[in-house]
Amino acid sequence: MNKQKGKITIMSTITFCILVMAAIMAVKYIASSIDKKQIKKEIFEEMGVFRGSELTEAKIRQIVGQALAKRSLQPLEVYSEFKSHGKINFSYKYEVTINYIFFKHREIVEVEDTMDNYGG
């Protein structure tokens, strides 16, 4: 054992590589989580600009499509419902592929939200 003191062994090199890969994977996971939240905020803010009589189901599909197209994503499903008491219920789904070092993780993200509709 004294001969190995201060030297890099194969086991310590393998352990170091595993730690580096785990750190990279953690950073990519956190970044994808932040990106999903950012997409939701962008879509909600854009819909807030068009609230009222201008906001239709076609406009909601267009807003969601454009926000996802900025990140090279495609919407799988977009649904909206206009309530009589001035609320809009909307939901959409899209697929995200996270590219880790040795594999890819595919995830379907589903977002449901409600907002007030003024003048609609």
C-alpha cells in the first residue's frame, strides 16, 4: 500500500470519471428543468398579451407552436376551453429529448393552466 501513496491508481481514475459524468448529467437535468419552466412562462406571457376578444383557440395553438418552435420542439396536443365566467383553461403537451453523455432520455411534458380572459 505504501507504494501507491501519492500516485493515481486505475480505481481512482475510474472513480473520478464517474463523478465527472454524474456532475455533467446533473447539470443537464437541472438545465432541462429550468428550460421547461421557461417555456411555460413564455407561453403564459404571450397569451396574456392577446387576452380578450383577440384570443381564440387558433391563436392559442399558434402561440404554443411558435414558443416551442423557438426551441425546435413540436406540440403533441393543444387544448383550450373558454369558460363563461371569463376564464381560459388550456393545456398542451410536447416531447423533450435530453441528451446525456451515453444515452438520451425522452420525456413528454404536459402543462395545464388557467388564466383570466378580459373582454372576451
